[in-house]
Amino acid sequence: MGYDSVKTDDGRTVLFSVEEFYEKIVLQNHCFICGAPPHSKEFNNEHILPDWLLAKYQLHSQIINLPNQLGQLYGKYTIPCCKDCNSELGDKVEIPMSKLLKLPFNEFTFALTNSHQNIGLLFQWLNLIFLKTHLKDMHFDWAMDKRKQSPKIGASYIWESMHHIHCIARAYYTAAQITPQAIGSVFIIPGIQHDSIPQFYFHDNTTAQTILFRMDEKVIICVLNDSCAVLNALTETLRKITAPVTHFQMCELFAIATHCNLSIKNRPVFFSEISGKGDYQIKADLPQLEFDKDKAGITVGELLYFQVKEMITKTPDTDRILAEIKENKRTYLFNPNGTFSDHQTDFQ
Ligand SMILES: [Zn+2]
């Protein structure tokens, strides 16, 4: 951190300083990719969740829940982006990504395990969505009452850590090479497909910089800022998951990954390196990997509770179940003997 912005001779910004990123992109509605000021060229704005995805799951008229408890239509959920950047983003990221995500589960995982390029693309796409979601939060007030002065939801975010996400998200634009150390943990597991289970689901955790996507049978969990530490720590947990998961099992795994990331004692330090010839690399310094559960400041149960409390169907047992989740006394993934709790037959 702490570097100046770097521009090419033709005026393209390769690297924004943290200050310039915060002032122009976060506060002043410049194009979030190239940094062009509003009204300086044609803008057509960018959907937070790409259009192809909104169309596939018929989400245009559905409501996304915001941290202030208000809803916003997915179809109107956009951030400032100039027309040139929008079409480049489509060509270089969204079109190849939509092709990849249309593959059936096995072909999808095969395409990712056999290509560093595909993993890089998926990782960049997840950073892009996480970034867009959080930039948009600078447009929403915390207070529901419009007559009251209220800080923006995004005002409490630590934008310095979001700057790294911004560097990754626009790597396709700056031709930055994302080195393997700068890539975070990505888990892909199958989800049970059934009419009673949402086939599209999206959730993230701002503090931990973790993101969860479900699209059809593909469940994708990504830790954006851990240099694969969480993947290493959870290898055994993941090995035990031997069958497609339910919605709650998916949420529990996300809570476990989020908690694990929050427990990392010394975090990787990310930085950009641009050579004299202009080659740009995004790198990470990796400290000794150690975990400290107390550092997380929250339990897996509490994380799961906040995510699922609205999803539980109201029955006389609801309050007891929610209390058990919050107190870390309930696991959906594993049986008391530690084996995976396979629910596939419940959905046949
Ligand atoms: Zn632009």
C-alpha cells in the first residue's frame, strides 16, 4: 500500500493509489474500471449481478436484501461504468464466465482444475461481484426514514482492504498477472437440486471478504484474501463432504470458511509490482500460517445464525432451533460420529 497511481502514456490508469481509488471510485461515481469522471463520456452503468445471470434465474424483478433491511430490485442494482468499459468487461469476463458456468458440475470442475487461466477468471469474477456490491453500498443510507440524515451503508467499510479487491477485479483491464499466492481459496461442491431449494443464491461477508454463490448444482465458496490458507486448513472437512449438500449445509460450510478466515493470525500482505517494462504482477507476502479462534470475534454458530434466521419456516420449535444454531450446538453437515450427514434421499 501507499503507492502513487500509475498511468500509461495514453492515459490509462494501471494502478490507482488507495487515495485516488477512494476519492474517485468510492465517493465520486467515476467509472469503477477506468476512473473516467461522470459526464466525461458515455456511461451505461453495470449490473452488480450480470445481465445474463439475472435473465437465467429471472431475477430482474426480484428483490435483493440490503444490510439496512430494505430491498432493491436486482434489475435496477447497478453502479457507474462507462460504455467502453462495460463492453470490454462483457467480452473479456462475462462472456467467457457465462460459458464456464453453463457447464454441468463435473465439466465445470474439470475446466477449473485443469486451467490456471479459468481459475484466474473465476477468481476475478468473484472479486468483481464483491467489489460492485460494496461500491453500491455507498449509494444507500442506513436509515429507512428518508427524512433523516443518515450515513451510507458503505461508510463503515475499510476501503483500504477493498483497494486490493479492486486491483484483482480489473486485472483483465490492466493486464495484471495474478500470481498464485494472490489467489484465494475456492471451494466448489455439488448442491442438491430440488424444487424446494433455491437454485440461485448469493451471499457475502464484508469483514471476512468471503462470497457464496449457488447456481444450479454448483455451489461456489470463495475467500478472496487468504492466499488459500482456508483451503489448506479445511482440507479434511471438505474431504468428508461426499454427496451433494442441502441449502443449510451449504450455509454452514460458508460459515465455517468465513470463521476460519477471520481466525488467521497473521494475514497475507498483497501488493502490486510494476516492472520498468510495464509488466504488472499482483503478489502476496505470506506469513507463517497460524490460526487463533479468538481472533475471529464471532463463532461459526453466530455466523450461521445471522445468515439463516430468516430462512427457517416458523414452527413452535423455531426459537429453540435458532438459539441452538447461535450457541453452536447444531451442525447440519455432520453426524454426531463425524461422518457427513447425507440428505439426498430426503429430496427424492
Ligand atoms: Zn470506464
